[in-house]
Amino acid sequence: MRAAFKRLEPVFQAQEGTPEADEMEILVTLIEAYEYKHFPTGPADPVEAIKFRMEQQGLTPKDLERYIGSSGRVSEVLNRKRRLSSQMVKRLHDGLHIPYESLLAA
């Protein structure tokens, strides 16, 4: 695995259509397959998935009100005092593109 990462570094910025770019694609595929097999991950916790998306997009709890409801309801969800309703899940998925799998994980 270390050898694959070591080899990936010099070809990472390769121009598309070059042998180096082809090598990079193969190395990335092999590394992903290895990680998937040896380090499987389950679906993310719904609250963690929401917080992760908030961090990615620079969102505040106020920004979540359009998907979850009032500021109090957003607070309850983020503090794990309220579960997501099916309507909240749909809005979060449609609006923030959080995978259903993550939002529905228990």
C-alpha cells in the first residue's frame, strides 16, 4: 500500500490522455478497492452528516431552518433531542444533497 501511495505522488498531476494519467487512474482504483475491503465504513450518523455538510458549505444553523423548520427544531435535531422526520430527510437530501443512506442511518 505504501508503494502505491509513493508512486501516486509523482503522477497525481498528470495530463489527461498520458500514460502517467492512466497509471494514476489505476493506482487510485487499486487504493480505493484496498481501503473499501480493509477499512469498511458504515453509513454516517445523520447529525454528523448534516454537520459535515454545514462545514463544507459554510452553513449556520439558521441556514438549516428552510430544511428542518424553526430554530428550536434545528437545535433539537443538532443536539440529538429530535429525530429527523421523513419530510426533513427529503428536504435535506434535495436541498443539500446529503445521501439518503446517511440521513436514514440509525
